[in-house]
Amino acid sequence: MPSRTKKAAPEAVVDPSSSASENENGSENESHVDVTESEGSDSDGSDDESGSEDGSGTGSDEEDSDSLDSSAPRKRRRVSPGLDDDEEDDDEEDMPKPPPVSFSAPSRIRKAPAAGTTTQAPSVEVTATKQDSTLRPTTVPLELNTTFESLNVRPWLVQSLVNMAIMRPTGIQKGCIPEILKGRDCIGGSRTGSGKTVAFAVPILQKWAEDPSAIFALVLTPTRELALQIFEQFKAISSPQTFKAVLITGGADMRAQAIALAERPHVVIATPGRLADHIRTSGEDTVCGLRRARFLVLDEADRLLAANGPGSMLPDVEECLDVLPPSSERQTLLFTATVTPEVRALKEMPRKPGKPPVFVCEIDTEAMAIPPSLNQMHIQVPVTHREHYLHMFLLTEANKDKSIIIFCNRTDTATYLHHLLHLLDHRVTSLHSKLPQRQRTDNLGRFRAAASRILVATDVAARGLDIPEVGLVINYDLPRDPDVYIHRVGRTARAGRKGDAVTFVGQRDVDLVLAIEERVGRQMVKWEEEGVNLETRVIRDALKVVGEKKREALLDIEEDREVGSKKKRGKVRLRAEA
């Protein structure tokens, strides 16, 4: 049972350690990338992203959850719709009353602290690790009125940020921007929605403006959508300058990308699988430009450096690092919401003579992984009627106008819910790795533009995507990893805004809920809305209609029809008569 002890106020930990041998922690990690010195990696580098020109390739830059669709043996957990089992054989025409939930939802879930509680201002903990290991950390309060000008950011960049409605730096920006401008390697850890992209984009652009050169920086990121978002932010911030960025991700024409790389852009934003493809196939033209890079950025570094699982991007990351300059001739910046041992390995590496020590800035990564403005709730749901509860929950007065992301563990479940919710007249779209890249981009654009109110997604949408209007995140399936939960619910309540996260809890999910609560340090409360009894509404309004639409959705999927496509049964009948 998670501790109910109230945690201390969040702190920003800044650790400029000088060498690995002087690190008091002394922890060793067998699975990490030497991001400070990449020489002669033996990795073949899996061809995670197809190099085909039709844009159908998928690869290791996809989300963890999509790897669950592989045919490898695994312990199955019954997920309604049960697309790979015979759950649809159950006769739902009679639609009996859904069985009452036979477990007591985690009663240890308690409500948020009382309104009268106060919190201390965040502080910065500076640790200088010298050969004299007796030095103790000192704590300095963060300057609450810090401006970008006080961080030595150039006026043209400040004006660009103002044009983007970014007036004052966040904690991670205050900590990292000055040190990156000083030429230091950096590990930046901060919760989702805290402005990590600006924290590395601004100093890179300022350094580039002082000495423009081709392929000045390489930014690697695990998903195509996050790469596109970073690409757009670089373009927006650099708008006053003649600055060229190029996007290298799977699902696009490799020939066009190779031409763009040969034209020597200033910044390359890429997924590791596709960039590794170019390194292998484009030859010296691509490699020559990358050898002059001044900056390497690993965004969502914990995902990029993870060595476990079939979807590991480590071989491709290593292949990309092999063609970059040595660590003494470039700056390496790692940013993540969850600082893992693989990420900390950068700090533990021996430093080159004359190279400034690594700067580590961690803000709220452990003490407050979830924003205080996020309201976490749960709903007890029988697994056999999960879709029915979802449909009625989306129609409640509090939710009917919200922009919503629904997270699933598998692409098949996301496809099914997209079909079903469309048939139930919800404005819905989807995002997962089985979609062609053009459709993924179009669907995300529809959701951003509010043409679709609901986005059904796998964890490809869980990292980094910044859609400020999202008011509600629904965990239709619970993630097995609490850190994935943190990334999912981080799509709402961003940058101080309010948001809700609701998790559907079945009979077998209690242990997962407990693990999540222990990780985030906060407990979920039972979802309630005045005057609403969700179970009664399901029995009264949803059993028949959802059952009918469920069968229709499964038929559409079986016949490989796109969502919203019209059925051509008349033509089939005419052909039969002929």
C-alpha cells in the first residue's frame, strides 16, 4: 500500500559533477550508450524503419505498446474488444445486465490535500563533486522573476518567444539555458509539459547565429510525431533568421530526404531508425555533414537509450552516434521526464581534458512527477462492458465538450475503438504505428484543429506531444509500466493548466494501480459527477446500441473498410444477380 506521508516541496537538482570516478554513487550500468565518446560500435543497427519509398515502413521509433502486437508468446490479458479471441461470439442481443464489479476498487485512493495547505517555492540544489568528496550540497532559491533576458538570451530570440506567447522561462529553462550557452554537456530532467524543447532549442539557435554552419545540430527523438513537433518549434523560434531545418523520419520518401540532407541544413531532427538507414545507404554525402555537428540532442533520452524489449532503439542510436564528432568536439544534451540509469551514464563517463563537467538539472522528476493541476481519478469497469462505459462516460455533461485522448495498449484496440466510436457518432480519429505516415499526420492535424474531439491512440502519442487544449486523458487500458502512465497523463494539465486523467480499472488491475500510485506519489480518487450514475446509464441507454455498433465495427475491421467509408452492398447484390 502506498505511503500516505506528505512529500516535500519539489526541488530542482543541479549536479555539475566533474568525472565518473569522482561520483559518489558509483553505480554501473551494463546497458548504456557512450554518448560522450562513440567510437566503432559493433552494432549492425536493426532496420527499424523501412527505407521503402511508399511510406509504409514502421520501425523502432514507434511506441512500446505497439510491440505488443507481435506474434511472440505472451501472457494474454483480456482486453475488450478481444479482437484476437472469440469474445464477439457472446450473444449480446439479449444484453443482460452487466455484472456488478466484484472487487472493491482501491479504497486507499484518497482525495487531494485540503485547500489550506501551502507549498514552498522551488529551489535549486547545486552539487559540486570535487576530489574532496566531503563537499556538501548547498541550496539556493530559484529567482521567481527570472526573464529570458537575464539568462543572456539574445533579443531576437526573446522576441520570437514572445510571439509564441512564451513570456517567462520555466524551471528547466532557467537551469539549462545559461549552462548550455557556456558550452557544457547537459542532462535535463523535468516533468512533461515543462518546456524542455525550448530549453535546448534556444541555446542551439543562439550559438548557431554566432557562427552559422551546416548541420550545426542533430536532434534524435523516438517518435515521428514528436520529431515533427520539434521541427515546427525550431522553425517558429528561428523565424527572424534564414535558418533551415530538415525532418528525417520514417514513412516519407528517402530520396527526397537524402537530397535535403545533401543541401546541408542547419539542424537535422530525426528518428534514429530512419537516420541510420540514410547513414547506411546514402554514403559519404550524409556522413560528411554529420561529422561537423556541434550539438547532439537526445530528446526523451530514457526511451532512446533503453536496451530492453523488442522495440529497443539502441542499435540505431549507436549507429547514428558513430558518425558524429568525438565528445570533446561537440555538446551532448539529454532531456527526459524520467531520468534513468542509462541517462545518468553520461554524467558517470570520464571527461576529456579541458571539457567542462556535465551539468545535471532535475526538476520535479521524482518528488512531483505529476503536475499538481492534474486531477487523477479512476472508474470501476467490468471488462466485458468496457466499451459501454466508455461511450456513456464520453457523453456526460462534464465531458461532452472536452478535447480527449484515449490511450490503449495495442494498435488493434485503437483501431476497434476508432471504428466503434465513429459509428456511435463521436467526432473521433486515431494515432498508432499501423497507420500510414500521411494518415498519422492528417489525423493528428485534425485533432489539433479540433475537427476531431477525441483521439484514440497507443503510446506513440504519450511522449512529448504538446496539445494545450487537451482537457481529459482516459486510460482505457492500464499501462504495465508506471512511467508510461506518467507520460500518458502528461498530455493534459500542461504548463500550469488544469486537466483530468481517468483510468478504467478492472478486476485484475488493482496491482497496476497500486504500482502507479507508488511511483507518482499521489493517489487516485473515485470519479464522481453530481447526478450521474454511470452503471444505470449503461444499463438503460448503452447495452443495446453499443452491442449493435460493436458487431458492425468488428465487421468493418474484418472487411478492411476504412472508418467512415460507405458500404457498397448494393453493388455486391447486383453482381450476385448478374
